Amino acid sequence: QVQLVESGGGLVQSGGSLKLSCAASERIFGFNAMGWYRQVPGKERELVAESRISGRTNYADSVKGRFTISRDNAKMSIHLQMYNLKPEDTAVYFCNAQRGPTNWWGQGTQVTVSS
């Protein structure tokens, strides 16, 4: 069973920065993709950014130019660097790992951006 543990969430003012980290319990190069999703109450979980094994990265339009996803294979972790945060970025952020048809999720970390 793959375990994913997020860290780095918190409260930040609008325009500020945060860096989220996700530590995996096994080597991440074995996953087809790893990424970050977010969810607010009453809404569906949405993709924020993903990093595929091919090296390709994908971002939600709303975060392009502000967020950067990165992998650290040696440390079995991924990161999400977030700049110029906006109140609408407030959500619980979840780390995701995919291998074939199987998805694993972290427990989530809260990001709150005050205006």
C-alpha cells in the first residue's frame, strides 16, 4: 500500500507564497504520474498540476505561471511551489500518485489565502 504524506500548507496573505511537499513511501519513478489536486467544500476535486513519467507537466489554467510542480526522485517526493497566491486558491490540497488504473491519495493539507 502506497502512502503519501503532504506537508507545507498553512495560512498566507494574498500575493504570498507557499511550498507543498509530498513524501511517498516508495520510489516515485514507478508511478505513471504524480500530482496535486485541490478541493473546496461542495465542489469536486480538481487537478492543479501533474508530472508524468514522460517528463511532461500539466497545469490547471488558473495556476499557470504561478505554480510549479517538481519531482525529487532521490527523496521520493514531489513539490508544489505556489507564488502569487489568491483567495480563490484556498482549498485542501491532495497529493496523488497513479500506477496503471490505481490511484493513491494523501490525507490533504489545508491552504488558506486571506485577502
